[in-house]
Amino acid sequence: MQSQLMQSLHQFFNFIVHNQVTITSLIMFVFFILFLLSWLIEPRRLINGLIFTIFGISFLVWSAILIISQHNPLLTTSFSFLALAILFGIFFLVTFSWIFFLWNAYFVWKYESHSLPNLLTLIIGLFLVGLWTLNRLGIFHRLPDWLHSLVAGATFIAFYLLFVMYNFLLNLVLYQIVPRRYKQDYLIVLGAGLIEGKKVSRLLGARIDRAIAFSNKQYDKGHKRPKLIMSGGQGKDEDLSEAAAMKDYAVKHGYDPNLILLEDKSTNTYQNMLYSKKVAVNDWGNSKFKAKFFTNNYHLFRAGLYAKMAHLKANGVGATTRFYFLPNATIREFAGVFIMHKKRHFVIIGLIAILFIIQAIFAVLGWGKYIIA
């Protein structure tokens, strides 16, 4: 019986070895179709990034097997150099990321306010420098076993957070290329804080400009001009609502005031989506309208998640943002999306923490043989 089982396993592995290209091709094709269907049906899902990652890995494995099976030294050497270059790039990025964070922090400090959200890259950069210094001094190698277990747990949690952030960034990039479809009835422009309580900022102006450009392109394609819904309430330090200031800006830039609707009650992105939907429904007569929302590119995916929560069938179009502003803004967006799914993340982080705390307790009790880290 045992010999028959071993023989069956041997035949199974032989089948896999002799059909590597076919099997990996099938896996790659399946995940590509899964990703395409999932992304096209609903691009506002975090799982899209995970499916795309599996497809990407299967594509790389398929490419490697295919090239090696050709027994072509030139192809094999070229692929090996490419793989090494990618690995070196990742190593360089991880090792010297602190330089980028500090470089970015310099420009943010120079051109933006010195608020805590704008200091995120500075804090991360200094933290990474501190870790590098401690590692170079050999501090981590001289830790007692119990503390080493806790450090190992923190490392596992850090890798989990890195993967979650990678998945967020991948979804953010993928969401930028969702098909535009220039047949919209409403273009919802999300508000942002006003300068001196009455002026549209450059950041907010970019959103309005992008919506007007979209409208112009739709009109040039022979379709009707959509209505703009300016969405933004009035803050305590503002002389008028963001929606009213945005309308003034759009009218000054040549947009027909009769094609502008105001939503001036919202105070956050979720309310932007929820209240703008109500404005559109009241104007259209039902919810069977077509809409896009407009915000800055770094904010696009999280805004899309809020639109989904508000049951607003609208995908976003992102306005460009100054490059030096992107890292801080993107980190804030990641934190926002992380908090939106905090229960799931805290459960996973909690399980990791419990595992390594137990190991630390074992180390204190002298049960070293039970320590994994």
C-alpha cells in the first residue's frame, strides 16, 4: 500500500516536471482572467491587488521556466541579469529608503506647513536611520532571548504592514487607469479646505480643472455637457462653503453656472459621496445616472472606497499633484484605508503579537527549546 502511494506520488511529480510550462501557463491565465473580471466589475476592492500580485508572480515563474526550457544561453543569461537587477533594485530601495524620506521631508518642510501630517516622511526617515544605527552597533545581537522574541514579533508585524501598504499602493495605481467612459451625467468634485477662508487652493483648483477638462473632452466627443456637483461644506474658519467657492472658480474659468449644482453640507469624504448622490438623485429623478468623482490622484482609491460605502456607482478621476507632496499624502491615505479595515488588521497583528509574547514568556521561564524566533 505504501509503495503504491509512493509510486503515485512519483508519477504525479514527474507529470508536473514534464508539464511545467503548461501548468504555469494555466495558473497564470486563470489568475489573469480572475483579476480582469474582478477589476472591471468592481475596481474598488482591495483583493484586486492581491489577485494581480499572484498573477504577476505566476507570470515571472512561467517566464523563467519557458526561457530555461529553451536551452538558449543568451536568453537564460539575459533573464538572469534582469532578475538580479530587479532584486538589487528592491534591496537598494529597502536599504536606502531613508534617504528618499529625508530628501522628501526637506522639500515638504520648505514649501508646506510644519503640521504633523506633513512631517510623516521626516519621522519615518529618522526612525529608519535609528534602526540602521542600532543594527550597525550590533545592539540587536546582544539582546536577551525574551527581548529578541519581541523584536522578532515587531519585525513580523512590520513585514505584514509593508505587504498591506504594497497592496494599497498597487490598488491605488490600478485605480488610476480605470476606463474613463466619456458619457457622464454628473461630475462630482470633492472639496478641500479654502485659503484664508474664501480662496480655492491650488490642490482644490486642480480637481476642478480636471473635471472641466473631462467635461470639455466629453463634449468634443459629441456627447452632452455633464453637470458639475461641487461638494463641500463650510468649516468654522471659512467665510463661505467650499462648494460655493468651487462654483465661483468654475464660473470664472468659463463653465456654465446653470450646469453647476451645490452640495454644501458635507464635512468628510463619505458625506461628499452620500450627499452628492442625493443631489444627483433629486436632480435626475432616480438613481440611474452616470457619474464620476474628481479628487487628487493620491486620494483617488480611498475616495472610491467611500463611494462604494455610500452605494454611489461612480469611479474616480485623479488630478495631478506636486511630486514632493505625494509621499506624505499617500502615507496618510494608507493610514486612512488601514483604519477603514482596522478590525481585520488588528486581529492579525494581535495574533502575531500574542505568538511572540508567548515565546518571550517561554524564554523568561527558560523553556528555550519552544522558541521559534
